[in-house]
Amino acid sequence: MNTQLLDEIRRQGSLELIARQLVEGFITGLHKSPYHGFSVEFAEHRLYNEGQSTRHIDWKIYARTDRLFTKQYEEETNLRCLLAIDCSSSMFYPAPQHDKLKFSLYCGSALAYLLHKQRDAVGLCLYSDKIDEWTAIRSTRSHLDKIFGSLQRLQDQGVQGQKRTDIAKVLHEVAEKIHKRSLVVIFSDMFEQTDQADQLFKALQHLKHNRHEVILFHVTDHQTELDLDLQNRPYEFVDLEDGSRVRLNPSEIRNSYQQQLLSFHNYLKLRCGQIKVDFISVDAQTDYFEVLQAYLIKRTKMH
């Protein structure tokens, strides 16, 4: 990869350009899915390529233009995917342009571009304690542009007040809204109330019961959120989702804090494994290109 070009794209801040740079010339044909076929919902025309079946040629268009076009339908796809991105206030930590949300937006953009490039269908769900934005799952270029526009606006506007998280509630709604078997890719820091853990896994089971495949990217800032690696001095910690504050010295609680976080992380991983949800723990400060590349290569070998 041309590092200078990537740095320039990053400075420009266009999610579509970043996604294209990540995907093109690097990964193709990453999945093998059994879902094929044509539905009754027309999407768009495409130029006929030699060797394609003539079954879906639009002969009326040919009569008018003397050019061969095939009809593209919504189900002419190998895969249907919904990208579900947590945009609650805690996702904007630790700092603008280095936060968990930015990491999630970049990975989500790359996946959306990759799916479209493979003629797969993609949709978007932005959520906090409710579904804030929802798009259908479609495969057209105009729909991909709509997704990029939504992700770009979210990146540009930054944090908007205090927005809590209710992942369980949202995932139950998602399970009810998707009517066809799909891949659901979730990005979240999973910072829920501890008594909500069981509800979260009931929601994940709801998705699995409806025959969806689920991938969960658990995105955190490992240095400060998992290791509590801060200077030995008093800090005032502020809950970004409800505004509550507490003042303490990290060294006084570091050991017990790390044990609780490790226990929670292991619990997430174990329960996801039990219900066959692919669980990926990632550091928001890691290069998103490396994380996505490693996961997709691993996924390719599994299929």
C-alpha cells in the first residue's frame, strides 16, 4: 500500500476514498455464500458482458438503443449485510479523530465498499439507546452513496449531547426489521449496565434464532479503558453517557478494575462462542486496515 497516498486520503477525510484505497487491488471474493437467485424487485440496468446468461437481457432497451443491458434485481447477490454502528456518547472517546467511533466508521465504510464491489447488498443501522438511522439492505450504487453520506455526516458532526446505549433493545428491533437471512456486523464498546448482560445475549440469540449470522467488533481504547494506564495522580472521571462524575487516583483501583474488565471481556467472548457469534476484540488505536485485513483473511480460510 502507498503510505503517502493513504496519509493524503486520511487528511482529506473522505470515508469513500479511504474505503476504496483499503479494498481495491487487495481483497476480492472473500466469501462463499449459498444465497443466490433473482427476486421480483427490479433495481437497475447493467451492461451485458459476454459470457453472461441472456435470460435477463432487456430486449426493449436493446430495440431502442441497439445495446445489450441486463436487468439487475435486489436478490442478484451472494450476501445481504447490515452494518450496525453504536454512536452513543461513549463511542467518541478518547479524543476527536482518535476515537472508537472513527475506527468503527472506517471499518464499516471499507466493508460497505467491499460488499458493493462484490455485488452484495448492504444496509446501515446507526444506534444509541434507540435506532437513530436505518436504511434498507440494497446493492445499488445510489444506495451505497446514501450509506457513505450518513457515515460521513456522523464523522463530521462529532458528539451531539449525551446519548446512552441500549444495545439489547436495539438488537431486538433489528432482528424484527430484517426479514431475510443476513449477516449482521455490530460495532460497539459494549459499555452497558452490568445487569443488562443477560438481556444483551438474549438479543443476540434473537438474531441467531432468525438465522442471521452475527459478527461483533468489540471496540475499546485498550490503554485507558482496559488497562487504566494513566499517570499516578488524581483524575476526575466523567461518564460520557449520563454526565456523572467521580474523582480518584487510578493507582488505587487499577488492579480490581483490570480484574473486573478482564472478567467481563472473557464473559463476552465465552457467551458469544456459545451462541456462535463471531467475537473480535479490537483496540481503537490499532490501524483499522490491519484489523480488517487480518479478520477477512481469517474468515476466508474458514469458508
